[in-house]
Amino acid sequence: MNDAIFDETAVVAAIANELRIAPAVLNLEGRWGEDYGLDSLEQVRLVMAVEDAAGVRIEDRLAVQARSVGALVELARRSPRVEKVVQRAGA
């Protein structure tokens, strides 16, 4: 993904929001299960929140390998952008 259109701040904010912590205290080395106590369903929700914040699609096989905050941010940076489809009423 092109860094010019990647908003790392929005991605970090989405992660912090899902973890219910302030972005300023988010540790990029923090691991989902060990440090933040997330179960697998919560991790799926987290990835979905990051996809929405970054406007990307993260492959499932890669998402399960991202075991830390920093790894997920970097994965989002490298993932392909998706175009949002806006459906018009009556269309």
C-alpha cells in the first residue's frame, strides 16, 4: 500500500478503541493474547476494525500470523486497498 494514503494514526486509533485503551499507551510490541487478553473472536473483530480504518482487505491467512500491534499495523500498510461501494437508494 502507498504510504501517502495510509493513515497509521487511524489504524492505531481503531486498535486502541477495540482494546478500550488510549492510543498513547498502545504498545506496538504488545501481543493480542498474552498482553491484551484477546480471544480468537476478539482478534477477528480487531482485524475487521483495522480493515475499516485503513480501507484495506487483509487476507485471513496473513491476519492470523500478525501476533502484535506493530505486525498488524504493518500488515494493513502492505494490504490492498478496497474501494467502498456506495449504494444509492432506489438503485
